[in-house]
Amino acid sequence: MTTSPTHFDTAARDWDQRPTSLQLAAVPGRLLARLPLQASDHVLDFGAGTGLLSTAIAPQVAQVTALDMSAAMLQVLDEKGFANITTRQQDIFAGLPEQYHAIVSCMAMHHIADTAALLRAFAAALHSGGRIALVDLVQEDGSFHGDKAANVDKGVQHFGFEPGALQALAEQAGLMDIGFNEILRVQQRNGRAYPLFLMTGRKP
């Protein structure tokens, strides 16, 4: 059975040129400033898309696994030609074949309905001492992606997150030393600026 192309599949070719993507280009450097990595590390990029984070991290580590549900987005990433980025099209809840020294993500968590289960999956996929560095929207009123129809079309499950509630879920998942920093404010066509947080933490 073939599924119809998602919003992300149809948008993949022009994704990196979107106004929001151009603003998000500031994220990798700021994230990496707060994520200690070793040259031998294997990093998982959750909801990797066309590789905003993967391509910035790859030169600093041994291996990046770029996980996404959209084949078209991962195709764009593959074409960027990074030898140590492995793309993987699957649902994270289908199970991962290995463990990672760090898990990163940018603007993907709000597309997953069960945040608690997602954080448990992250914790399970980390080596002992492994770290998370996750970027997403601070709780907003649903206007970031446009109107109600746009939220449905884009698979939005959460209008951002309240940091305290997210920290509680992360700690329940077995993560610790959870911290939050505002990493960027994204200007949208409605004239508003929406803050994004970077949540960091580690597995004991």
C-alpha cells in the first residue's frame, strides 16, 4: 500500500530555502556550544529532515544516524554527500538497532503525540552518560504554523511545550540534569516572534 505524500515529502526540495529554515540555520552552532561531543561519538538526529543538525555535527563525530519518517527529506540529505551520515527512514517507536552517545533534535518533538513515550525512547537509546540536546517551541497558541488547517496538514501534535512540564516528563523517563535555554526567536509571517528552547540533559 502506498501512502500519499506528506507535507514534508512535497516540501523537501525547497525546505532549506524556506524563511523558517533560513532562521533555524543559527541553531546548530548554538546547540553545539552546549553539547560536548567526542570524535568517536555516534549521534542520533531525531526528525533529521534535510540535515540541519546532522550536517553540522558530522564533521565533529564518527557517525550520525539521521532518523526521519519522510523519504523525500532524507533523499535531500543523502545528496549532500556526507560519508558518515546514515539516513534511516522509520518510526522511532519501531526500535533502534544501537545506542548513541547523544541524541539531538530540532523542531520535531511537537509532531509526536506521546511526548512521554518519546522521551523514554530517547533514554533507552542512549549509552550511560549519553546526552540530549533538543530544540522546540516554547508553548504557543497554535498560530506558529498558521491556521488550524495548517496545523493538521503539518502533523502538529503540540503547540510547543511548557518547560517545567517537559522537564518532569524527561526526569520520569530517567534523564537528569535537565536544563533549558532560549536558543532562538523565529519570526513568522504574522509578524510575531516565537521563542525556541534548547533542552539539555543526560542519562545517568
